[in-house]
Amino acid sequence: MEVMTPLMEEEGGGEEEEDADADEDSERLPQGITFTQTLLHLLKGNIGTGLLGLPLAVKNAGILLGPVSLVLMGVVCVHCMHVLVNCSHQLSERLKRSPLGYSDTVAVAMEMSSSQCLRRGAHFGRHLVNFFLVLTQLGFCSVYFVFLAENIKQVMEGTHVNSSAETPLLYSNSSEEGAASPATPSGLDLRLYMVFLLPFIIVLTFIRDLRNMAALSAVANLCMAVSLVLIFTYILNDVSDPRRLPYASTWRKFPFFFGTAIFAFEGIGVVLPLENQMREPKRFPQALNIGMGVIIVLYVTLATLGYLRFRDDIKGSITLNLPHDSWSNQLVKVLYSLGVFVSFAVQFFVPAEILVPAVCERVRKSWRRAADLSLRALLVCLTCVTAVLIPRLDLVISLVGAVSSSALALIFPPLVELVAFPSQPPPPLLLLKDLSIAALGFVGFLTGTYVTLEEIIYPDDQGQARLRDDGNWTTPTTSPP
């Protein structure tokens, strides 16, 4: 997946072409991105809406089981990233080819297999990986629609409540009857906010060269960083006693944890583009370990502290728990929403690059630009329709994570390692390890998809109450004495 490549080329390239009279010196200058830039891109590729949903994931697992499982899942996902990078290296060296992407790695591994059945299915393997890449990225975009709508709705209605709360004081001298409490915001339906966002996002996705968005991407990353600092500042003011929370949740809720957690850790798609663009590829494993180590610590810290702060009131995104009575809390929602809005185009780049060329080559040249823009608009509308049909952020995140992220992050990499292993059959320990990881991903895929679809089709009363409740979010959450 080359989603990060245009932005990396914007930062890492261009320095060699400044002096047209120094061609020889330009050719000697190192190409690619630096070690520090690689770390920053790893952070970019793994910090998003999934991070904000992890406190709810810990609630679905338990205050003790949740953080431990989150660390274990992070370690397994990082190992799978290393496996994918090593397989790509081995296959490209054997064939003396340029660095391979994710789908090419799977296809080449199957082509070089000793099994005739796998060799014949290599073309299908490439299309299968591309299918899950498209499904995952469009799923991310659907999550962004719900996230943006919920946060914008809170900001708009919170501002209205703050302004209307002072109105009774202007017309009443009685504190018993006239000075009523602030009105509960009814406002517009959440789905209408998604529809209002649709034309703006369609126009955003018409930007076909992500290098034109390098500056906006930098601003978006800064907005998200400031938002995270403000979130930590708020939740650290009042942390409850962990002994009052369940150490482990029920088995029926754990698949929701799996879906949300694997959604957050599904940054495997940016690994090969980063490694292929790196100035010193041999240092990439070190960069991957450092970057993902920071990510795991950040994930576990925010997930645990967020659950301790809001307890059973935690929502699909921790920003939805922030009360409206502070400008800093409103600023968090505005800044993070701005970052997510810009990130929509970056996530949308992958399915567009896979699907648009395949469609445009089947139409006349004079119609290709219209076909390009029409397909982009259609895909955005598809993500919007999905968000409208499933307007609960926690369920959309869990479903995308269970269905597609589990395949890309946990199932495909160990199977590719078994197929690409030089000596067949592979050693017993390697076989046991890879099959165990793939089985974990497959069980998570089945159980996570089942319980999420069941909740979507037959929602419980608590879930429906959360969807209809437009007033409780305005009340600051306090821990019991």
C-alpha cells in the first residue's frame, strides 16, 4: 500500500534538484527518508480515531485483562510487521526485483511455492489482498464520517447550550421556578450531519496528488498532537480507583475489544512503503521497534486512564465524553476533527489508486477524467451510506477491525512466511508459531464479526439509549466518592 509514499517523497525528495549545475553532486546525495522521518511516519500511520476508541475497548475487556491484552496484541502485530518486511526482502532478493508491496509480496510468494495449487492461485492472492486493503481503507473512511458527525454535533449543540443557559437569568427573579436548568440539546439528527459533510469530503477526495496536501497533512498532525495533550491534561485531573472496576469482562464483550484493538494497530499497510522509501533500509527494524514501542505505550496509557476517568460512561471516542463547559474541551473536538477531515483524503488514496485505474482503462480517453471523479464521488457516498446505516462509532470501529484489519495484520503475514520459507516443509516451531497467529486472527475475525453484526441487527437497550441520548454528554463525569 503506497498511501504514505507521495507525502514521504514531498519531505524526503527534492533536495538534490536545487542546483542544476551540480549534477554529479546531486547524484551522490542520499535518496529517501531519514531515520527520524521514518519514526514520524510510523506515528502518523498508527495514530487516528482508533486510539480514541481504546478506552471503550478496555472496558469491554476489563481493567486488568484489557491493558495486558492490548500489550500482547501490539507485540504480535509488530512481529507480523517484521515478518512481512523480511518476506518482501527475501522474495525481492531471490528474483532480483525492486522492493515489493503488500499484494505483490503475497502474489510472488504463491508463485514461488512448490504447491501447484498455490501457484495457480497467485493472481487471486494479489486480488484478495487488494480487496482487503480497499475494504479496510473505506471502512476507515466510514469511521471518519461517524467521528466527524458526532464531534461536530457536540460542538454545535454544546455552544448552543452554553449560550442558552444564561437566558433564564435575564428574565427571572426567582431561583425556584424561573431559573430553570440549561435546556437539553435536541438538535439535528446525527445522520443529517453526515449528509452535510458529504459534499465537502467529496471535493476533498478530488485532490488526486497527495503531495499537494503535504502542508495540510502537517497541520493536521499538529492539531491531533495538541488534542492528545489536552485530553491527557483533562483525564489526569480525576482518576478513579481501579479496584472498583471489573478486572475482566464477560466473554461476549471481549470480541468487541479485539475488533477495536486490531483496528487501532492496523498500521501494517504503511510498513513496506516506509521501508522501501528509507535512506538506510537496514535500520528499519530498529525504527519499527522504537516507533511501535512508543505507540503501544501511548495506546495502553490513554486506554487505561480514559477508562479510569469515565468508567462505565466511556463512549466510542473519548472526545465524546469531554463536557462542553470548557473551551479547551471544545478545542479538542475541533482540532481532532480537523485532523481527521484532512486524513480522510490520505486514507481514501489507497482504494482510489486501486480501483480508479482499473475503471478508467475500460472507458474512452475523453471520458476518463469524468469517470475518475464520478468513481471517487461514488466511493465517498458509499462510505457515507455505511455510516448512516451504522451511526454508532464503537460498532463501526469494531466491525472494520474484525472483518478486514484482522486479515491484513494477523492472518496474511504468517501464512506468507510459511509459503515463502526457502526450505519446505518449514521447521515445526515456525509452523506452530505462524499457524497460532493466523488462528488467532481467524477466531477474532469470526467472533468479532458475529457479535458486532448481532449488535447492529439486534441492538441492546443500552446501545439504543446511547444513540438517542443527546443530553448526558454535556454533564461532566465525576467519580463516585
